[in-house]
Amino acid sequence: MLKLTLKPGDYIDIGKNIRVVFSGGSANNIHLLVDAPREMNIARSSAERKSNRTHYYKEQGISEQAQKEIAAILMRERRSRSEEAR
């Protein structure tokens, strides 16, 4: 196990895709920011101890049809805003 002393703003990189940033702390708490791919399963130890939750799974993505509908809505919004600006 590696033990580090960090100052606020310091970070550690884990592999190519994960960065853990120490953002400060107070009393008995520290604040960490974890930048990792969505596919990574990240859970705090207190969450793992709860008996009603044994596993965490990545949320299922939205369907291709829903993605197309969202894109169409966004395009309509952009067009209506550009027409209003004229």
C-alpha cells in the first residue's frame, strides 16, 4: 500500500485514465475528486458495507432511437434561437 502526503490541488494518476485530486479537507474529512471513465466502478467503502447492496453496475445507456430524438430536439431549439436572433 502506498501512503502519500498531498496538499490541496495535488493529484495522483493511476494508469492513463484515472486521476485522483486532493481538493482539501476539514476536521476528520478529506475531499477527493476522482476523474475516471464512466465504465469504472467506483464505490466508497461505507457503501460496500451496506448489506442491502452487494454489487454496483454501470447504468444502461439510452437507446439509439432516444439519442436521435434528443438530437432532433436540440437541432429544433438551435434553429428557433437563431431565427429569434434575426
